[in-house]
Amino acid sequence: MKHDNVVTIARIDEFDEIIDVRSGGEFAVDHVPGAGSHPVLDDEERARVGTLYKQVSPFDGRKLGAALVARNIARHIESGFASRPREWRPLVYCWRGGQRSGAMAHVLRDVGWRVSTLEGGYKSYRSAVLAQLDLLPERFSFRVLCGPTGSGKSRLLEALAAQGAQVLDLEGLARHKGSVLGSLPGENQPSQKWFESQLVDRLRQFDASRPVWVESESRKIGAIQVPTTLLLRIRASTCLNVASPTSERVRFLIEDYPYMLAEPAMLKARLGQLTELQSREVIDRWMALIDVRDWEVLVRDLLENHYDPLYLRSMSKSYPTLGAAPVLNLDSLDAASLAGKARSLANAD
């Protein structure tokens, strides 16, 4: 029988606050969604203790570690936890549910708070995430928005969410728009583990009796891989073929990528990566259009000679029934039009 102070991952939602006592570097790679970072050893301190432990002696390493941990726990109590009420119930975890979480929990418990630690620590949490990635997608009925680049799929997802529909925004979680020009200005993509943690957290919040709207995606969104079970489930789901006039797509993409147009050198570098897919002649033509800032001609050329053919090849393999899917015509991609379409779709479900 488990002690009440040590709980399994199944009880993680019972607590007022989740405290991650691993180092900042470990936290940045992945953590329990909603957890706060309160390291008992920062990255530099952890390295110092480990070096001393291995190169001098375990006793010396533990002695330094104890002093640093005690100092850091005191700082966290003074600056982070002092205002917590007596009834506060935190859950503390570290890498394996061992010394670091045990030290923090011991001190907090002595103060009088009802503290628990996570059995197995982050490792048990990560194992649970991987298990859920295989199980959760099978619970849901997905509605898949298909359509070529610039047809407004991502904006339509946003509009559906605003209407109260259940939306899984994979590009939002991956912090990437899903093409060679898809990286967001000033942002790095999350680690694969953090993407998966957010994905499981999002799926857990959905009601399985209602559909979940999602955009058709490739296996990779930038550097992030969409988990196989989810990808296969999406590709086997009901599709809606989103169609917009090329002229409206051109206008929309110019509006949607101002940061690319403001950095011609970066745009050239990105398009220059397509040498395996396009001839030198085509790429040189794009470079010349960038030099004269002829954005409308450039975007139309990119759509007609790169993105649309690529989309058709990809979709014919991944969504073989797309040709029979109902078509949603979006003659305008302005906010009001998308809101109206989203309202109709949400009400139909």
C-alpha cells in the first residue's frame, strides 16, 4: 500500500500546485504542464556536485549538494511559497522521485503543508505521456481541414475555437507554420518532448462525444514529428476540402508573412533551400522577384510552381479520399467571413 505522501501520475490533478525541482535546463526540455520551476540545484550547481561526486568522492559531492540544496530551498520558501496558506497541497517531483524532490518535500512538510511527491518522478510522467499518445487519439472523432497553402485553414481553426468548437492546433503547439517559410520570427520550436506533453494535455481536455477540428498536416511540422497514432487517426478521419481563389490566397499570404517580406535576405536564404525540388532557373526567378519587391507575382509563382503541386502530391498519398470530400468555398479570408463560416460549421456539429 502506497504512502499518502507518494502518489502516482493518475492523481496529478488533485493538487493545488505542481513543483518541479529539477534544474532549469531539464525543465526547459520538458515538464508537467502547469508546473512551476523551483530548482533545488541549478544547471551549474548540478554539474559541480556531479563532478565532485565522481572525481573526488561521493561523500564530498553529497556534502556540497546538501549545502546548495538547503540554501535554494530556503530561497524558494522565502520568495515563492511564503504566501501559501496552511491548506496548500503541493505535489513535488524531480527526475526519478528521489533525493531532490524528497529534500524539498521534507522541508515543506515540516512547515505544516500537506506535501506529496510523484512516484517515479519525471520519468514516470514521461512514460505516461508516451502511453497516452498511443491511446488518446483513438477516442476522438476528428474533422480535418484540408486545403492548399494560403487557403485559410489555420485562421479557420482559430475562428472555430472562438465559436466554442474543440480545436487541436498542431502548428500552434509546434510554433511553426509547417513549410520552409514556416518558422515564426523570434521563436524557437519546442522540444519534441514538450510538444508531446502539451499535446497530451490538450487531448485530455477534450470531450470525446464532440468532434475535434484539426488541420491536415505532414508527418513533420518544422523539426517536430507528429506522433504516428495521431497522424494515422487524422488521416483516416472525415475531411473538408477548403478552397479559396488564388488571388485571395496571394493577398492573404502577403498579409500573413510580413516578417518574411521585411527581411529579403532571410527570404532568399529560405527559398534557396529548395534546390533539390526546383530548378536553378526557377529559384533565380524567385530571387529576382525578391530584389524588385514584386510580392504579388512572387507569391503567385510560389503557389503555382511549388506549393500547390507539392500539396497535391502529398495529399494524394496521405488522404486518398479527399477527392470525394465536401468542399468549403472561402471566397474571402477576412475575419468576418471566416467567423461566419466557423459559426455554421460549429452549429452543424
